[in-house]
Amino acid sequence: MVRFFRKRFLPDPPPAPFCSAVVVAAGRSTRMGERDKIFEALDGIPVLVHTLLALERCPAVHEIVVVTRQESLVTVGQLCRTYDISKATQVVIGGETRVKSVFSGLLSVSSQSELIAIHDGARPFATKELIASVIQTAALCGAAAPAVPLHDTIKSVSNGVFTGTPDRDAFCAVQTPQVFDAALIKGAIQKAVEENWPITDDCSAVERLGMQVSLVEGLPENIKLTTPADFAMAEGICQWRREESFL
């Protein structure tokens, strides 16, 4: 009876904020030699498809904008159709740097966007649960990103020699997707482009404006594929997930 009255008389929860995902896949894969990593097969399908399917399957994501190179526009569009990535509304051309590619994606998201998730195209192991968790935190705090603890010893270096050993507990490895209030990240990235800030991730742009980014527990296997050795590790992750019934 109590459950009935709650269902009948309590107001419905507010609708989830409209979240656009910008997938950055415009890099040159220079450390892969002649191979384009986003199109390399992983467990039988291209790396980019793994990335897009995780976003497609996450109910908290409402649209996907893929940023790629001009010569890859047709291929990416075909992959979206082949694998039924129905949330992919646009495939757009990136810039000569990552931050300019992100900016291109931000200019292409829906006017409805309240939150924007920025994700690496070559990071195929983010789960729909992780994506939803980061989005939920960003909805509360304005900015959020997944991160994992460091396990190796960290050293400071100068002129080829070690100069110190910082406490690794004070550091973490940051992953994507990184999710932000739409107006906040658009303003931060625009300023980063205009002033040529030397940033390596999207959190850095927001931090330079004095905003804090909330930490969400990431996944150790949510790696970014950069070198051929990473692909050997990635195949092992696929096998492990199958054995653990993750897929």
C-alpha cells in the first residue's frame, strides 16, 4: 500500500539532462606506423565501434558526435550505419590538434545539450555503467572524470636523472569520458584554442578557469590504445571480459 501511494502521489523524478557525447577520433596514429588505430580490428570489430557501442548502449547519452579526419568521414559514417549507432547524429572534421578537434565537436552538438561527455575514440573499454556514473556526477557537480590509482613509483626528472620521488598516493591516472556542463566546457575549450593553452586533456581547460573537477572511480582496463603493444593487451582484456561474463 505504501508503495502504491508513493507511485500514485509522489511527483515524477526530473528528466535526465540531455547529454551529448563528443568522440575524438581525428589523430594520426603516428605510433602505430602505417595503421590507423581506430579502424584496427579488436575482437573482430574496429576499435572505434567498441567505443561507440558503449555510448550507444548508455541510456544517459542522448546523441553522439564523432570527430575524425576528412579522409575518414565516409568510413566512419559507414561504420555507424553498419553497427546501428543510431545516436550518432553527425560525423565532423577535426583540427590539427586534439583541442581543436574537441572544439569542432563542441560546435556540432545539439542546442539541447546540458552536459557534454568528451571521450577518446581509441579508448574502447569504457562500460555503459562507467559512462552513466560520470554523467550523473557531472550533473551534480558541473564537471567529472574517471580516474584510477597509480601503481608504479613516480619519479621527478631533470636532465636525464631522477630528482625526487613524489608520493604516488597524491596522484592518479585520468581517463575518459570526461563530462562537463555544456556552457562551461564550450567556454573553456574556446579559450584554450584562442590562447593556445598547452593542455593535454579537457579537465585541464576547465581547471585553468578555476573550476574543480570531481573524481569518479575509473576502470583499470579503460586504457587508451596508442601502440601495437597496447593492442596485445587489449585482446587479453577482451578475453578476460568474456571469461568473466562482462560481455
